[in-house]
Amino acid sequence: MFDGICEALHREMDVLEDKYSNGKASMNPQDLEHIDRMAHALKSLKTYEAMTGNSEYDGGSYMRGRSRTTGRYISRDGYESRDDGYRRY
């Protein structure tokens, strides 16, 4: 998923790697910002890819959602889940 975008980002990063690999060039703020944005984009795309491959992702919707009133995660049966194994109403 998003292979073309990831490849383009990797090519751009390769160009910058070549520029700085010999140790002669000093990194400028614009290149640093560009590297940071590309790294963030790659990380975000890989995270999205991992999340959509997760077993909780079922046909485009998550098995759990968030409560409209509390913002906590809730199961499909409407009960809020808690880490300690108990449910609140």
C-alpha cells in the first residue's frame, strides 16, 4: 500500500544521503526540515499500513470505537472497556 509514495520518498532521501555522505557538505536547515518531513511521512504511512493489517480492523471499520460522551474506547456492545478487565456503565 502506498508503494509509489514510499519509493519517491526513499529516492529523495537517497539524494540527500549522497549529498552528505562524503562529509564535506554542511547540513542546512532546509535539508534538515525536508529530511524530518520525509521521515515523518514514511513513519506515518508504515503505521497506517500496520494498523489496517491489524486483526481489529474489519472491512473498513474498527471492532471498537470511541464513546461520544466520554471519548473512551467502547466495544460494539456499547460497554466501555478498561485495562483492569472491568466494565463501567
